[in-house]
Amino acid sequence: MNIQSLFGRAGKAKANPNEAIMRLRESLDTLDKREKYLLAKVDQELRTAKANASKNKRAAILALKRKRMYEDMVDKIGNSKLTLETQVMALESSTVMKETMDAMRQGASAMKNIHGSLNIDKVDQTMDDIREQMDLANELSTAISQPIGALGDPMMDDDELLAELEELEQEELDAKLLDIPFGDTLPDAPLSTPETIPAIAQPPRPARQLMVAEDDEDKELAELRASMAI
């Protein structure tokens, strides 16, 4: 017979760390129960020895021997528990380390798959495409914002617009001059276009002089128009 077959090692599947930890903890529970039982026996033998110390020394001595035997078994169980607890801690630490390494290996594989389709040339090309599209967008925005029609005509000179504005101001000035009340004294026509023409208030005239004043006003307005037309 094969020695390995005798001990059940031939063809044995690999132990699962989690199952091994569970078995070790079950063994620890069994040892705990055994230890409690032996400690109870130690207390019982101690009470027996005390009870027979004076009246039956032989029984007391036998009780003390059994007490020491139980105490020796308790010490052995304590050592066994320490060994099992050390194994549990080592297995748990190894399991955590293995899970960590598996996670790191999986992460490295995922990164490798991601980077497999990327390289520095592709990244540079993508950045160049982005910059090109941004420049194109800026050019389109500038083109769209340009004025069209008369507003964008380069032939529209500012000097022409200023001259037209001066004509409008002159027309407004003429309209103000035509609205001057009767009896106001008009100054001589200036060589340049005045900004404002002050009006001098006159006292009211008698009603009998109204017709004469109207004739004088008509003559003055005619002269003013003639002078401005020159």
C-alpha cells in the first residue's frame, strides 16, 4: 500500500483557504469547550483535596494528582489553541494578500487593454484635431458676426455721414428761426452756422400798431431768407 494513500494525500484536491479557516475555527471552538471542562475538573479535584486534607490524606493526594493531570492537559490545550490561532491569522493575511494581488492584476490587465488602442501619436493627433476644430469655430463665429448690407458697406464714409448730420442741424436751425415771435430783433446772419439764436423779449405793443408791425416782420423775414441763401 502506498504511504500517501494511507494518509489520504493521493489525489486530494487543493484546500480552499476559506474552508481551511473555517475548520481551524471549529477546532478552536472544540478546544475552548474542552478547556472549560478541564478547568471545571481542576476546581472539583481541588475541593476534594481540601475536604480530605485532614481526615483522608490518601484521597486528598489522589485528588491533587488528578488536579495536576488536568492542569497539564489545560496547558497543552492552550498551546494547541495558540498554534491554531496563529494558523488562522496567517491564512487570513495570505487570503487578503492574494485577493489584493488578484485585484491589482485585474486592474493592470484592464489598463493594458485600454492602452492597447492608444499611443502618443494618436493622442497628439486627437489634440491637433481639437485645436483645428476650435480655430474653425472661431473663424465661423467671426464671419457670422460681420455686418451685412448697408452697415457693412466700406463705401459708407464717416465724412459723408457728418456732412449729412450738419445739413440736418441746419434744417433744424431754419425751423427755429421761422418760429421766432413777432417783434423780436434778429441779429445779422453769421458767416458760420450758429448753434443757437437768443431771443430778446419785447414789451407788448398797442393794437393799433399791429398791422404796421406785421408788414415790418414780413420784410425782415424776406431779407433773412435772402441773406442765408447767399
